[in-house]
Amino acid sequence: MADTKKTKKVESWKTKKWFSIIAPRVLRNVMVGETLALSADETIGRTVTLSLMALVGDMKKQNTNVTLTINRIQDGKAMSELTGYELMPSAVKRFVRRGRDRIDDSFTVTTGDELTVQLKTLAITKGKTTGSKITLLRKLSRSTIKEYAKKVTYEELLNDLLGNKIQRGAGETLSKVYPLRNFEVRSFQLLTKLGTSSLENRKVVSNDEKKEEPAKETEASEEIKEETEQQKAEE
């Protein structure tokens, strides 16, 4: 009986195949590794976490990891999508210094092609500030990124995240309220369940096509503007 079980295990292993894992277009479709499976369908849903520096060849990205999720097979290769992004804790600690305020936040955004993403942001001020300013900075950070996200596709959002455009743009906007030392996206996670089609070449859904409009977004932006003007007047 024992010999039979051992034989079956050996035969099962021998029938498995190696499938190359291919990164999405935002990471130049490079091969990032291989996975062993009995069939192509068995690879669907598997994830791999890698250093962003190793993928793009940029030393500045050495403290950033990305997660790729296999969601389809194409020409015998396991095609993946970028579903996660995270700054290493050691990098976050280096931003924090005495005499500065740390502002953490976590919220979800919906892209123009209707994919939901959770973002965790980090803002570091140049000096100590008031509680009301911190609250205002947090509100402005959320509204700025949410307004931007609904105008772009998921792929465009990823490009701007990896290219530091989101971080730079939000930092410049927040610095008009109070000078910032850093603004970073600590982590990013796709919450929408992946299908078996590519997330490339998707289009922004027009307002007429959307089932419902994101309510209160404009109202929130107006409220923040009023608070900013009021605080400037008080100063």
C-alpha cells in the first residue's frame, strides 16, 4: 500500500508543468518567475510578491514591494495583474522624525473604469501643527486622490503611482495648507475581484453609463475649500 501511494505521488509530480509568469504592461511584460502546476487553470489566482527595484531596475524603488496575481493563460504563459503595492516598514520609519507630525490615512477609491482600490497614505509635515490642520490635510488628501482616480483607468492609476505622480501631486496640493516633508502611498490593494480578461485598454466609464454617481464628492471638496479659507483668515 505504501509503495502504491509513493508511486502515485511521483507520477503526479512528473505530470506537472512549469508555467512562466508574465508581469502586466505597466511593468513591461517581463517574465518574473515560474510556477509548477498540473494544468494552466490551476495557476489562476496564485500570487507572487517581488521587489519593485528588481522589476524596473531603479535603486530608488528598493524599499517597495509589489504583488502580482495570475488571472489568465495566454499562449501557454501565466499572465498577471498588479494587485498590490507596499512600502517596507523600515522605509516608513525613516520618514518619521521628532518635531514633525505623521498623518496616516486609509480609504477606498473607485477608478474611472469602475475598479475599487484601497489606499493607505502617509503625510509628514515639516513641523508641528494643530489638530485642525491635520484634520484638514487628511480630508484634502482623500478628496484630491478620489477626484483624480475617477477620471483615470486602473492602468493609468498604476502608472502614476509607480511614476510617483500621485504622491507628488497630492503633496503639492496639501503643502498649500501646511508645508509637507513627504507624502507617500504606503500601500495599495485592488479590492475588485479579478476576472479572466486583461485590465489593459479599459476605458473610463462616462457619467451616462454609470449606475450611480459618487455622491457628496463635490460637496466635500467645497467644504474643504471653505475650511482652508477660514483658517487662512484666522491666521
